[in-house]
Amino acid sequence: MALSQEMNTHSTPVSTNGAIIVDPPRLWRWFGSAIVALIAAWIVYQVFTNAGFEWSVVGEYLFHPSVLGGVLMTLELTVLVMAIGSAIGIAIAVMRMSGDPLLAFVAHSFVWFFRGTPVLIQLVFWYNLATLFPDISVGIPFGGPKFYEISSTIAISSFTAAMLGLGLNEAAYMAEIIRAGLLSVDPGQAEAAKALGYRPAQTFFKIVLPQAMKAIIPPTGNQLIGTLKFTSLASTVALYELMHSVEVIYARTFETVPMLIVAALWYLFLVSILSVLQYFVERHFSRGLRQAVGGH
């Protein structure tokens, strides 16, 4: 009898408040696991047996010079877009938090416009800027003398259009990320810096921004990864980045699927590298935060 009671006690767990906790039936979990395993097995089978993947073509073009050139262009564009987006984003975030109604309105309008319109439209717009402004000039406006003038078709190349379209769009998102990070810093830090005689610029760059970085870094890492993938849209303006390089090849060879696999493998590789770097950067700032908290 005692043995039976002990077995019942172990088979039916009881919580601390006396309520009986009943384990959910495992049948559905087993069924779900079997379905997932079946789907995974089917995918693996297709990858290794479906001739349509044409893995020999993938291997032939994976390190093709034109594809590698597209990879380098993608990396170059990603770095420049993030640099432009971060620099303009800081300025827009500061303008929104400045307290000046005009600056705040301009900054809010910038974020509203560039976040509200698709990136593809922005790219095509910059690429066709010559339709509105055949020439780009520097001088006194409203009919005044011009000091420098250049044709828009020369000034706005495929690379320039992609850099402007992606960079300004990125700036709108970075502005909100930076603003949120700045708002996470205790206002007393700026007041203390002012009491110590710091100028506003010194307070921002030496006191406020470094503390805000712990909140800015994680979403910025995600934006960097997103920007890397968004560079594929630059193929619409004929920029020879990774996606356009494989498009040129499969337009000639009609081997669409394997060339798309080549692009996907490169994107996966680059995103994996950036994800690892993001992990170490976040860990570095988290360690600094823990040390600061421990010190206090």
C-alpha cells in the first residue's frame, strides 16, 4: 500500500500550494516531432537528389571572378551606406531632441518620409534624378550665378543612386535607434557634465553617447545585416553588386536556380560573419555595463 502511494506521488507531481500538476499528453509532441523530421528528411533528400539544383554549376560559379567582384561591391556599398546612415542618423536624432520646434519638425519629416516610402522607389528616383534636374549646380539660387555645374547623368551613377537611396533610408531608421539609445541615458549625466564645465559637444560625445551605445549596438547590428541584404535591390539600377552579377550570368546561361543558390550562399556566409561580430561587440558592451554596475 505504501509502495503504491509512493508511486502515485512520483507519477502525479504536486505544487507547493497543493494543486495537482498534470503533465500534458506527449502524443501531440511526438506527432509534431515526426512531422518535422519527415519534412527535414524530404528537404535533405531533394537537396541531394534533385537534378534541378545543378550543384556542379553552383560549384563552377561560386568563386567566379564576376561573382567575387559583386561580393566586394556589396561589402563596399554596405559599409558606405551604414556610415552615411549613422552620421545622418546622429544629426537627425539630435535635431529631434534639441527642443527647437523647426529642427524637430524637419527631423520628424525626414524620418516620416524615408521610412514611409519603399527603398525600391527611392533607388529608382535617385537613378532618374536627371528627369527633374538635368544639371546639378552650385551657386546662388533663384537665378543667381553658378560656380560649378555638372550633368546629372554623370553625377548620379548607379553607385551614387544606390548609396543615396539606401543611405538616406538607413539614416531614418538609425535616427530612431540612436534617439532611443540617447533617451535611455539618465538626464542627470548631462547635468553633471554641465556642472563640471563640459561644453554641449563634449557632453554629448564623451558622456551621453558612450553610455547610450549599450542600447544602440544591438539594433544597429540588425540594421547592418538588413542593409547587407537590401543592397540586392541595387540590381534594379544596374549596379554590379552580388545580385546583379548572378543575374547577368543566368540571363546568358539560363541557369537561374543554381545562380540564385550561389547568391544565397554568399549572403548566408556574409550574414553569418556579421552575426558573429555582432555577438562579440554586444558581449563587449555588456561586460562593460556589468563592470560599471558592479563598481557602483
